Amino acid sequence: MEFKELPQIEFNDRYPVVEQTGLVKKGNYRFLLIGSGFSARFCPGLIYENFWENVDEGRYARLLKLNSLFGTNNIESILHKLKTSKMIMKYLYKQYYNKIEELESELKSCFYETIDNICQHSDVKPYFYSIGRFLTTFDAIFSLNYDPILYWSLLEYEKRIGQRYAFCDYMQKSQNNWRIFKKESEVVSRGISQRDCTFIYYLHGSLFFAINEKGETMKSTYREPQVSTMRDQIIESRHDMLMVMEGNYEDKKSRIDENEYLKFCLEKLSGITKDYNGEKNDLCILGFSANFKTDKHIIDAICQNKNIDVCLCIYDDERRNNTIPHNNGLDVSRYHDFIKELTKNDIKNIELYDVTNKGSLICDEKDA
């Protein structure tokens, strides 16, 4: 299995990934799965380790102690540990049950507030158009991210090119700055086909998703750039936020199965081969940790596709920090189990790419 260095992509044409990597053949359908590593390129504070450095110490002092108590910076893991602790307390020490529940709620509030502080619209805005152009080189995007970078980029790109439906997320205009999820048949009836636009699937929901009193999934269309505005809009409307933040894949899968939209998105990921006529298709994976404890449901969905080639983009933390020389090879040890699972399920054409340098997939040059 060969390791490759992706050159920086300059957006001179419609198919930069096709011509630069040689992985995707023209005529095939192209798909992109993005994880938190994608957003962390533009907002480093979104990395778990950096996230806690930005938390308000005065307001969330007791939450900061959870890191050392549980031995992890991973918010999802901490939420899972709190949930487990709550279950134990429910039966053994009921007086502490509500205290742990308060910690859960406080951690989620801390998450929103900190994201609002570290992911500033003005800081990322110079890259929105380039991100949007990069995304249009794919037929569908599967996102695992909660943050608003993707949301902002799509809005800015469509605005800049003057094309209203460059992207389709199956949300139909409702009222009061909301769009409501509609089934695929209703979207297709509008005349939007697989080749007309790039389809977007938010596999774990997002900060700008909510569930109304009817149980319908909605997406905010409010163009105010700050996360806090979207959060307040949801709270004022008395809607429930929709994010899959459970700490293990079993709980995440259960949460997904409870929601029509999330279930639809996961089925789309597992049904690439079926939905696209069994053609030889290509899946590019960027910023995805492939952790079997937290994301096995995503891995299982990918493995249900039997006729795809995989481009696995790997970001080497050690090389990023210059702790090993650049030419010492790419550290892919954490992906061994993932690659093994792919090959076990007859996904054998796997190419690995080094995207340690920020400009490997999306150019470093800011938009004018």
C-alpha cells in the first residue's frame, strides 16, 4: 500500500482532485466524508486538546477537572463516562444523580459557548469560497462535524456564484428562518438530480439543527454569523437541538435510529453503491479518526459498499509538531484496524495520502 503526498490544489478547473491525485476517474461519482480534522485545519481550537485551552476557567472550573479525573480531553468520551456514572448513581447513590445530570447539561452549554469563542466567522471567512469550490468537486458530502464552518462556506459559495442550488441538503423552506427536512422523493420532484448539485448529509446533526414540537428535523437559515445567535434562535423557539454527542458508537447509533433525518443520512452513506447504479465510485475520507469505540457505526456503513475505491487522507500529528523528520514516512498506525476492516469487506483499492500540510487539499491562499 503506497503512501502519497498530495500536491497543493489550485482551483483552476472543475475537477482538481481528479487531475491531481489520479484516484478519481471522470465519469464516476465522487463522495467525501469529513470529520473534525477538516474543520480543525481552519480553527485549531476545534481539536480536543486545544478546545479546553479556550474554556472560560472562571465559569467552568469544575468541568476542567473532568479532564484529569477521566483521563481524556475528548468531550464525547467525557459525556459517555458521565452517563455511565449517572446510571450507577441512580441505583446506588440517588442523591448524586441530579448532580451528574447538571454536569452533563453544563458541559453541553460550555461546548456551545466555547465553539462560539474559538470559531469566529471573521477568522474563517477568507477561506469560505475556496472550501465551497473544493466541495463542489464531489457529488455528495457526508459530514460528522457539529461546527458551523461547512454551513458558512456553503452559504458564502452559493452567494458568490449566484447559484441557489449548488448544494442540496433535503431541507425545504418553512417559516421564521427555518427549513424542514423532506423525504428524497419530494426533493427529486423539484427537478434536482444527482448530477445537478452536491448533496450534503449531516450524519451527526449540527449546531444549527433542531427538532420542533412535531418531531420534524429543521435547519436554521439565519445568516447571522455567530454560533450563539443560532443557539439562541433554537432556545427561543423552544426546539430541541439535534447533535449526536454520545460517547460510544452504540449510543450514537441508537440516537441516529430515533431521528428520521439522521437515519436517512446514515442510510445514504451505506447505500452509495445501491443509489448510484452499482458503478465504480470513489470515497475520499478526510479528517476522520476511524475510532472503533466512537465511530464504528460509520465504519460499518462505509463497509456496506462493495464497489468503491477509498482515498484515505491522513494527517500526521507528530509531523505537524515537527517531532519527527518529514521524510521519515507517514504514521498510519491508528488506521490499521480501519484499513483491515475495509479489506475484509472487499474494499481493496485503498490509497493513502499525506495531508499534513494545511494546503494539501485546500489552498493556503485566502480569498481576495
